[in-house]
Amino acid sequence: MGVRAPAVPHGPRLHLRPSEPDAGPRLPDRAPHRPLQERFRVPGDRDEPPAHVLSRLGPRATRGDTARTPGCPERHTRLGPAAPASRPCPPARTTKERHHVSTDTPTHDGHATAEDGARIGFDSGGSGEPLVLLAGQANSRRWWDPVRADFSSAHTTITLDCLGTGTSDSPRDAEWSTRRFARDVIAVLDELGVERAHVYGTSMGGRVAQWLAIDHPHRVGALVLGCTSGGGDGTVASDSTVVSALSGDDTAETLTDLMVGPQWRQSHPGPLPVLGDPAMSDRARRAHRRASAQHDAWALLPRISAPTLVLHGTDDRLTPPANGALLAERIPGATLRLLTGARHAYFLERSEEAGGAVLDFLAAHPLPRAG
């Protein structure tokens, strides 16, 4: 029997139109459950968790409390451990970077070989502790282009094309599952000679990241899960209007409404890089959709030992925010941060806040020193 999830308001109604059956990433999303008790970083008035969640919390810190990160006068970590003073503060992001124009140039671009011989395209760039960035369903590594530079100032970022996307192979008879995709990430790390890396996965990439932390704990530093779910009985699915709209004719417009709000869209004209890889075959799209829908790490989530941050937009109707709360309850010691008013692509809509939260979290959980 499925887990009972807290009711979460849907936020503003989207202008969803019917769309083509196989023309875009369709994510019948899911997620998990357990007592929240101080799982939240409380980000102040604008980012307060919804009332239905606050009602489940016991006594907590005063709204808006912060801990100043030593040596970083411009950055605060909300109710979380301050980053070690010995770690330099990342340079302030420029207006150009905040407006989602990537300035990061990968320094290594190549292919790794998966266990079944498939070639997996990847690149890496920046400097600092390695950080793997995992994209959503039916999307290539281009998913991260608008915000990658924000992380490359402090980390060596590694992005890859999941099987069937970008420059990766699309074998007809391959295993297509989120667990297999995690093994492909390990192949990329092996190719780069990276023993351990932080992992940040969004949407389907968050499901892949869960398997990395479960099956390969010695390869994962800190774990960040965004706009994703744990699968199986611990999932809160999209409502029926979203499901029906995603089976109609105008997938691009429907997905745009689900990804970002109209106000953000108006101030950021131009192509949106999170609507799917246009070069992907219909067969590969269907395989991605099945892999994402069949993801089920729910029973094994308590095995995750990596420090974990869960991020979710409160107005996400593609993967409802209850999924984020359930993940944070299910993973030992996880921290949940909700981004008020953000939709599925919260990392675009609230890039400065979300990116800052991730950088602070990674700085507070550095990779262990070798030897």
C-alpha cells in the first residue's frame, strides 16, 4: 500500500495544453515518508515551508535565523553548519552568470565505455572538488548550461549525456534503467580517474543519484537531490490534469509551463534547455520514460550514508513537492529546503538562491582527504 503523503497546495494553475504522446519527457513522479523533526533549513519569510509542513514540526529555531559562513561576509547558511573557515569563498557571481549565460568552458571532453560497451559522452571543467551534475529525463548535459558556471567557480564540474542523449550511444538492446544509468556515471568517473565526487541530480538525474549513493557509497561525497522522488510506494504522482496535458499535442508549451513560471520566462527569452534533447530518437525517449517511471529506490533509501540536501520548488506540479519532504524523511539525516513559488526547474528560476544553497552545503561537507 502506498505511503500517505502530506497534502501540498498546487500553487498557481498552469495553462496546460494537450501534447504529443512521445514528444517530451513525461515524468509520472513519485516519493517517500517519515517524521520531519528539524529536517528543514528555515530560509526566512519568503522561503518558509508551507503551513501543512510546519504543523508537523516540533519546536524549531526562530524564523530567519542564520549562521554566517566564516570568511564569507556575503553568504549565510540557514540553520546549517557553517563552512570551514579554511575553505575559500567562491567568487561572487557576475550579472552575466546570474542571467544564465554559461561562461564555463569544459577542459576535458570525451567518452567513457559502459559495462555493455556503450559509449557515454561527458565533459569536465572548472577547478576544485569534483561535482557530478545529472540532468533530467530525455535531456543531454546541455540541461546544466545556464547555471554550470555558478558551480565551476568552486568545483570541477562533470556533466554527461545519459544513454540515448547527446553524444552517447543509443543501443536498442541495452538495459534502460536509472540503476544502470548510475553505473554509467561510475564509468565516467573511472575514465577521469576520479575516486570520489559530490553528486547533484535533478528530476530523473536525482533518481540516478540515489542509486549512486546506495550502490556506490565510497564514490559519493555529498549528495544533492532536486525536484525528484524516491519511487515505488513512496511516490506522490502528478495530478490528472498534468498527465492528460502531457499526452496531447503541444508538449513544448506544456513543459515550459511546468518548468518555469511566466514571469521568469518573460525576463529570460530564448530557448529553454530543459525541454528534452531534440536529436533524441522516439525509441530512446520511450526508454527514458519507462526508466524514470519504473524507478524504485524507496526500500533502500535508508542505506544512504552521504550527507544529503533535498531541494524542491513549492509550485512544482511535475514532481509535487510532497516528494521532496518524503525523500528528506526517508534518507537518514537529510536536510530539506523548499523554494517558494518555484516550479520544476527551480535551479533556473531561483538560480542564485538554489546554487548558493548547494555551494554552502558542499563547502560544509568537503570530500575526505586521501590517505
